[in-house]
Amino acid sequence: MDETTVILSNNKYPAKAHAAKVASYVKSKSPSANGIIFLEGQKTRMIEDNDEPVLFRQRRYFFYLSGCNLPDSCLTYNIHTEHLTLFIPPIDPDSVIWSGLPVSPTQALKLYDVDDVRLTSDINAYLSSHDAGADRSGSCVWAIPEQVSDQITFLAFDHKEVSGLKEAIEECRVVKDEYEIALIRKANEVSAIAHTAVLKAVKHAKNERELEAIFLERCIANGAREQAYHGIFASGTNAATLHYQKNDEELGTRLNLLLDAGGEWRCYASDITRTFPISGRFSKESREIYDIVLRMQKECEEMVKERVLWDDVHARAHEIAIEGLLDLGILRGGKQEIFEKRTSVAFFPHGLGHYLGMDTHDTGGHPDYEDKDGMFRYLRVRGQIPAGSIITVEPGIYFCRFIVEPYLDDPVHKEHIDKEILDRYWDVGGVRIEDNVLVTKNGYENLTTAVKDVEEMESIINSS
């Protein structure tokens, strides 16, 4: 077995280590912290005016401290005794008729890295007990207020802290442990299989939805039943829309497909983007843009290491984009002047990347969406990045008329854009290349294996 399989097969999700990590963060802010952490999982919810349940997605805050993907569950973690207790629903005889027997407490104790498993019918009695620490002087319960059910009571505790727990979990989630890295690596492995399957099919497909179906089938067949996000299968000029969602247009004679999709493995995400020629050969203009974006990605990835300032890496991506667009003649003038005027934002309007974990746009990045500087407004990670974090590196260049054309009428920017040359590139749509990168002390490890070399992509497309 490979190392990833060994890690995931021989170990439980490290819930107790995560709980201790979160408690340590809480105590760093409140040194006298005493009491419990309380978290609820996602509830079973019904579709409005229907007797079918809404598709279940576990709450990530709860999963981080439990590894439990069962609905209607909750947990407590005693900060003083370091005791983690999972509460799961009791048997509902009516439900068993339709859905079979649920996981029992005995089974759950074997499945999950917890100290004790009880039933949710006992939760309020437990919250008033000595085991929960409610009888300690100055006892406190930490909870996320919008994620506490009405029937839960904290009356036995002296204090209720409803502002610090969410922050603690979000910050702790940034640096991944060995098990979490293995989960994301596995999600990438499965997604790479699906990306390759789309490459093999694209030349003969007629509609974007055919390619989405192939991607989903390959993920599910290889064990990734859930997608980390709604995939983007954008052909032609649809690729100029960053989060294109329709995925149902005819491919026709369009030039390229931008494929941004990633499967999820046990609640952990992959997020991979590739752009390739539908015909099996890039047009001249498409190849020129692709080469610029690939250079942006490669040089930015080489900058990644512990404590690098992500703002600087993002700025370097813009500098490379400006250099490339100047060489093509789309931009004109001085490189520094174009950079300072932020004209390149017309073609690269989003941030270079974001943290990746249980959520595609994972927690702890501290974005500033009110930033007056348009180059950094949509940068989802600000400041230094730590070793052990996983971040996406996803530069792109787009030709979106809605975004670019106002720049052509703006006296600050129009002198730097050659409209006649620009007109040759509208059909390229957009090019984005995205990898998932593990930050290390002295560099990085690329967890994404999906093909991005031009010759290799074209060979796969044309050999199908």
C-alpha cells in the first residue's frame, strides 16, 4: 500500500488531538478557561413542502473535533480532564423500517477517536453533571450560538462564552496534521483520475454537461461520492466567468475548456483547475495565454515556503502577467506604471489562491474584501502562510468583456491596452491553472498530479 492508504487505513481521524489543539487556543486567549466545549453536528432537514431530506453535509466545526459524519449528533470536550464525548441519536423504530439500524454507541466508539459515546437523549442531563464540569466554580461552556438547538440548556454553567470558539477552530484548521494531509492528497488522486477522463473525452463531446457527467462518474466510482464544490465546465468564452455554473452549452467550434472541479474525500476537499484545447491543439492565441499563466503558476509556487507573505506572491503573479501581456502587445507602456495603476486587474481580477481543507475556501485566511486596492480585494489569504497549511495556487488571465471594456473607456487605463491586438483574444475566454500546495519549512509539496503540460494534455486528447 502507498503511504496515503497506510495513514488512512491504520488510523482514526485525530479528533482528540484537534480538540486539545482548540482548547489550547481557547486557553491562550483565556488562561483561566475552565469548563467544556459544546458543538452540534448538522441536523436532518427536510426539503420545504416535501418528505425528502435535504442533502446532508456535516458541519465542519463539529467534524473537526469528532471525525463523525452522522447527522443529529453533538459533542462535549472537557477542557480540564481532556475528555471527549460524542453523542449520537438513539434508535428510532419508525426510521429503522426505511433506513435500517443506525450506528450504535459501541460501534461509534470503535469508529471515532473519542473517549466515550452516549445518546443525544442524555445530553441535557450530562450538561448538568459532574462529568461535564458544571459543578466547578467559574465553569464555562464554549459554543457557537447559531449552532445550538433550542432544547439544549447551559443553566448549570456559570458562564456562557459564545464568541471565541468559532475563531479558535478556524485558526486551528489552518495547519494540517498528517492525517488531514493524507485526506486532501487522496481527494487529489481521485480528482486527477476524473480530470484525465475528461481530457480523453473532450474531443468527441458535444455538450459541457457530458464532461461534467464523466467527471462525477469517475469520482464516485473511485470512492469520492461528494464534490468539494459545484464544478465548472466552461467552454469557449464561458471561461471568462470565474464561477461559471450552467455547464450545459454546446461545445461547437469553441477553442478551450476550463475545467475547475474537485472531489471530496471524507469531508476534505480538492480544488483543481485545468484549461485545454477542445480540438486537441491550442490555437496560437490560446497557447500564448496558457504559457503566461503556466509561468505565473510555476514562479509563484517556487516562492511558497513557511512565512512567505502571500500578498507578495500574489503581486508577483501580476508582474508576470504584465510582462507576458506586454510581450504580446495587449498591454503597452511601462511595466511598473501598469502595475501601479492596477491595469492588470482587468485581466486577472481574483486572488492567487486560498487555504484548502474541509471547505474549498477554507478558514483562517483573513481576507479584506473592503480593501480599496483592487489588486488585493479578492485575495482570500492575507499575511504570512505557515508550514503545514495547504493553499491553492491558481493564477489566471481572462477576457471578460463586462470587466475589460470599462478599462478601455477609462483614461487611466486605456492608454495601456491595445484594443486592436486585444480583439484577437476574446475567443480564448479565460485560462486558469490551479494546484493544491502543501507549505513546508523551506518550500512546498504539490499535492496535485492532474496533467498540465501542454504536449501531454494534447497527446491524451488526440489519442482518445
